[in-house]
Amino acid sequence: MALTKINNKFFNYYIFTCLVVSIFFLYHKFQYPTDWTTSEWLINYQGGFTRRGLIGEILVQINSFLNFEIRNLVFIFEIILLFTYYFYIINFFKKVEFSPIIILIIFSPLGFLFSVTETEAIARKEVLLFFLYLLYLSSILKGNQKLTYSILILGLPILNLVWDGNVFYIFFFIYTFFISKIKINKKEVIIFCISLIPYLISSIILITTKSNDQMIEEMCKAINEPCFGAMNFLDYSFKDQMNYGLSRLKIVYLIRYLFIFIICFFPFLFIFYDQKNKIEIFLGYIVCVIPTFIFLYISFDWGRYLNILYIFSVLTLIFLLEIKKIQIKQTRLFIFINQMLKDKSKLYLIYIYFFLYLFVWHPKVILTDDLGSLPYLRILDRIFDYLIA
């Protein structure tokens, strides 16, 4: 399909396909004994208060009435979560003009396609964070201050109890709130800071919380399964997690992920920098990005965390376009691509680049894994394998 022919309808089909394929893959993996995604949602409070246990505790309590196999309940919850998230994605993008540079950004292998290609990233807890961020941005766009502050006062602390990793993305909430203001007064700053107090308190509590072997054993008894996946890391402190990540770090991994970051985030950096108000736009974005690199010191799944940062960057870019804080058509990158598209002698170069970038490669979840190839073909191969199994 020609770059100029891609529109909102095509994007809607694309997102719907991501949803359907994600659910299909989840169906074929959620019962696997060591499925990491399932293990995340099964963390609960039956052994005492622990990090990331709120949803698991709710599911355990619901299951005490329904008496399902709890993995089936997790699967149902994941389907509801994905339907809700992708529905809001479609709604959020309904006014987007799909210029070539936006196509390059949205259809990147590190974008919405990532979790479909890398099945271990499907329906992970960051999807709730994406959903909350979408609600937050929508509330600002609609001028719904009650919802905006409700998300800050209640939504973020509650989400902390589900996934404490959101602490590294809090600056995106701060950035988009203040960037949307024509003028910032002292009262708004004070109210905003007060609104974050519950979130900061919950973060401090969670950072100092560490489970022990007895707590983890009781937690797993509640689901009638041995502990597996994410459950086995609840007794790790921040220092333990950092040592775990650094012990596996090699120069070749740093070079690989630096390459991925430069290739995938170059359009964002160029667009944000190439604005009249570049100090406000570009430096604000950099402040949001830098804390997320802490994750790379304490984690093993670098591809997944780059994907989280990428989705946040996409949603933030669309938001800034909506409030007209960014003029993308005036950027040198936009002008360059359009000129190449108009020059028939150079048109093929743009198509070759778009094809190579969008269809030939993709990042993997785990730090030690090499780059993947032909993501759409790999998805089709996996679908075929499941169908004939």
C-alpha cells in the first residue's frame, strides 16, 4: 500500500488485527506452566502485603466464589484488558493525519507490533499503565480536571499496587500536564504537587517492601500451584535486582540496544528538537526519557522496556499534535521525506528504507537475544504452527 493511502481506517484494521492475534497467542500460552505473563497477574496478598499483588488478590477473591481454575480467570481478565486498551488506542488516534513520518513512527517494529511479535510481552502489566495514560491525556484534551486529578490522586497510587515499574514513567504525566498550559500559575503547581503525594507515599512503601520465602510460599498455595516466573523475584531488593541485571551485561548488548534506540527514537528526537519552542518541548521529553534508563540496570528484558518507552513517546507525540504544541509539517525531517516522495528518481529510496525498517527486523524481549527478522512472517509462522499443532 502506498504511504499516502494509509489512513485511519487502515490503522483501525491494523490495531484490531493486533488485538485478535494477541488473544489467539494468549490462548495458546496462558496455560503453559512457566508462562511469565500469567505469573505476573497471579501475585497476590495471601502471604501478606507484597509488591504488584493487587490484581492477583482481586482475582483470588473472585475465584473463591466462582471456583474456576484461576489461570482461566487470568485469561478472561487479559482479554478484557486488551479489548479496553486497543479500543482506547483507536479512539485516541481517530483524528491523526497519517503522513509518511507518522506512519514510520506508528508502524515501527518497536511500537504496537512488538507485543504481537514477542508473545512474552502480550498483556503485561504495563498495558494498565498505557490505558491510564490514555485516560489522563484524554482528560486533559477534554478539559476534564476532575478526571485528571482523580487519576493523579487515586489512579497512579492504585496502579502502583499493580505494577511499581510505573515510577520510571511518572515524568510523562508531569510533562504533558504542564506542556498543555498556556500559562502556569502558582496555584496550579501547588495543587498538582499535592495531588502526587499519595503516589509518592505508595512508591516509598513499595520500594521498601520485600517478601520472604514464607510469604511467597503462602501466596502460591492460594493459587494451588508452585511459584514460577515473576513470583520468584518478589524477595529481590532494588540492590538485588541491580546486581542481577549488571551481572549479565556485556558490551555487545549495549551496542545492540544503542542501535535500536537510535534507529527507533530518532524521529521523536528530531521532531521534538526541530520546534520553535525546542527548550520546552525537547528538553522536557529528554527529562521524561532519562529516568526510564534506570530500568536497564535492574532488568533483563530490555526490549520490553524500550517498547514501553516507545509507546509512551507515541502517545505523547499524538497528544502534542492535538494541542498544537508541535508543528510536524514544519520539521526538516517531514520536508525531506515529502521532497523525496515528490522526486520520482528518488522515490524508490524512501520505499526501500520504509520497507527495510518496517518489515525486515524487530527487537527481541530479552537482553541476550539477537535481533529478530521478518516480524510479519514470524507472526504468520506462529499462527500456522498453532493451527496445525
